[in-house]
Amino acid sequence: MHGNVALMLDCMSKTVASSLPHAPGRTADDPDHPRLGAALAYIHQHLGEPLPLPLLADLVQLSVGRFVTVFRLTVGMTPHRYISLKRIRRAQWLLRQGHSPALTAHECGFYDQSHFTRCLKSVCGMTPRQFQTASAPPSGNAKAGRSPPMPRAQVVDGNRRSIG
């Protein structure tokens, strides 16, 4: 158990450290950033939706190529990497709240649960369920080490099916 907690903390510190900007005094998350404020604000408000580069570049009135360059120089990573890390951080929060991995994947804008699992594993080294188990508060019951059952989300597409 201690290994999982250490791995989770290491994962979280890497995620936070890699999202820090190069310029001191100004954070990458600052929507008032001089050049990228509109794009950053849009990203934060629409993480669960597709975020195409042409749309983001349009928001700050730059070409796509110039937007990627300015973003990388200002924030310290490409827009794709930044968006992926923001989605992972949001997903980590949702998983800690007890949401199912499938619902979390959908809410955070991942293509599907498999895509979410690959992304989380590449950043944290854990699957969503492993992350939930590692971040679950210790319980005093006889089933120590096991996480409580997660709520199942319902999807309606002609019939009701359980996902998650």
C-alpha cells in the first residue's frame, strides 16, 4: 500500500511541476496572460469537449503554427500536452470523488475509457482503478485494502446500459 501512495504522490508532483510556466510571477493557468488569456480560459471551461488548435488559435488571433510556438514558449509545453495534463488532473479529482473510470473519461474529454486509461497510466503509472484504490482513505472495516463499490453511470441510447 505504501508503494502505491508514494507512486501517486510522485505522479501528482510530476503533473504539477510539468504544468508550471517558465516565466516567474505569471502562471500558465492565469487567464489574464497577455497573449494566451482567451485560449487558456476557453481550455479550462471546455476540458470535456474537443479543443481543436484552429479554434484556440482563432481566439487569440494567431495562425495555428504561431499559436503553438507562442504557447510552447510561454507555457513551457505544447497545447496538446497542456490540455492532456489538465484533463488528467481533472480526472484524478473525479476519481477521488468516487466517479467511475468510464464516466470520468467522458467528463474529461477523452475519446473513450481505454484512451483515458493509457493517458493516466503514462502520467501516473497506474490505471484508474489502481489510482482510486491508492487514493482512497484508509477504512477501519474488515475489508481493508479494498475500495468501496463505485456508483455506476447510466447511458440512454435506445436502451439502458451500465458503463463503468
